Amino acid sequence: MEAHSFHQYSGNPVLSKIVLASGLLLVLWNHFVIPVPITIQWIVFAVTILIAGIPHGALDHTVAKQNSTLQNRSFSSIRFYFTYLSRMLLYGICWYFFPSFALLLFIVLSAFHFGETDLPLPFSVTKKSTILLQTNYGLLIVLVLLLTHSSEVLPILSIIEKQNAAFLSTLFKTENSVYLIFSVLCLLIVQFFRLQTKYTLAIEWHLNTLLRTIIILGIIIYLPLPLAFAFYFGGWHSLQSLENIRQHLSNSGTEIMTYPRLLQKCIPYSLIAFVGIGILMILASYLKTESVFLFFFFIGIAILTAPHLEVMSDMYQHLRKKDRIST
């Protein structure tokens, strides 16, 4: 059986190397030169969210319209916004009445979204296998990000999960965290072996994925939470997503979507998000507690995740139909 490789719509190789190198340099600086002051950490966090995190989500309307165009479907902005906002409202209600379920759902949705972006698989890999593998890959990232920063994460989750504070404290104990991460890692290894047995992907693909994952996890573990989140969500995930969106919007065959034009399309919706964050920061300044600010930020990101994931997943499904592999 012929070995296959898959490279399209998995970000930009040069951009990937720059982001990974920046993360490694940040780790070395923080551990061997001088620890990054907490104020600078939050500035880096804010900057990455403002220049990459928010803009990549602000393109959902444009991406959804392109999805419909390329699939020969009619598109209605009114219908899009009604559906988008309805899902946000429904998920927000879920957070209010069923916070434990909403938190679990957010972790699963985030895991799939991160995995779908970071781990591009050819469309001919069965949908069930793809979803399970990508979700477990993303879950590994999410668990490492949360469980290796227990001192910062627990106060935030305790606000959400007041009734389960004791359970969370037990879960975040080092031995339990290691066991959980190791279990997901073992399952992921089994899934990769099954994928290779069935589809015979190129060894280069596996080696690149392994090396990239080790570097990403290492950076997340050895950076404090604000920098770890800034690196992964603001730097790695959002910049790779923006590149994939740029390629997707260039797929009409009329003209190549440049970054200046892409950022121009981000501006209207990004400004709305900036206003929301500004209000959040004003509220946080009165509350004078970092955990409460992060709690509101966390909930805001969570509510946006469900409709954003659907738009991006539809984009990836279309793009990766072009990269079938034979079995």
C-alpha cells in the first residue's frame, strides 16, 4: 500500500516555525535569564488575543459565506446571525443553569476544535475516526494546559464549580493529573497506530506531528499560565487558523486573499469584541480580583466557541475533501 502525505490547509510551515521558535525562546528567557514579570505576562496575553485571537473569530461571517459559495448553497446574513446568536444564547443559558455540564461540553468542544486545526487529516479517513482522533489530540493539549497550571486554574474553576470544589482539588493533584494525561496519551497512541495500519500515511507526517506536539506541550508546561495561553491560543492556534482562513477565502479562484485585506475584513467585528473586553476590564477593575476577571473572560470565550466551531469545522470539511487518500 502506498504511503500518503497530507500538507494542505494545515497552516503555514514558516509561520509554524516562527511561533514555535518564539515559544521556545520565551521558555528559555523565563527560566534562565529573568522571569517575565506578571504585568508583562498579561500584556503579552492581551496583545496576542487582540491581534490574533479575536480577529480569527471575527471572520466567522465571511468564512460561512465562503463555505456556502463553494458548496453552491444560498447564504443569508440574517439567517446566519440569527443562528449564531441563538446558539450563543442557548449555551449562555446552559452555563447559568447547568455549569458543570456546560464546562464539560466546553472542554470537549475546545478539544475537537484545537485538534481539527492542529491535526489535519485527509477527508477519506472516516468521519468517526477523524473526530475521535482529533478530539483526543485536542484533549491532550487542553488537559496539559489546565492541569499543569493548577495554582492559576483552580481559583477560576472554583468560581464555576463551587459545589464540586473538593472534586476539582482532587483532580488537580499531581498524581491524578499525570494519570489522566497519561491515559489520554495512551489512547492517542493507539489511535495513531490504527490510522497508520489502515491508511499508511507517510512516516514524515507522523514524525512532524510527534515533534511538533512535543514542542507545543513542552512550551505549555514550562510557561506560566498567561504566557502558555498566549502562546497556544493567541499565537499557535489563532495564527494557524488565520492562515487557513486566508487560504480558504483565496479558494474562489478570482484573487488571492492577502493579509491586509483579511485584517480589513476583521475590523468591524473585532471592534465590537474590543468594546466587550473593555467593559469586562472595567468591571474587573472594580472587583479587584484576577480570578473573577479570568472567570468572565473564560465564560465569554466558552459562549463563542460553539457557533465558531461549527463555522470552522464546515470550512475544514470542504477544504479537506480536496485531499483524499486511497486505501
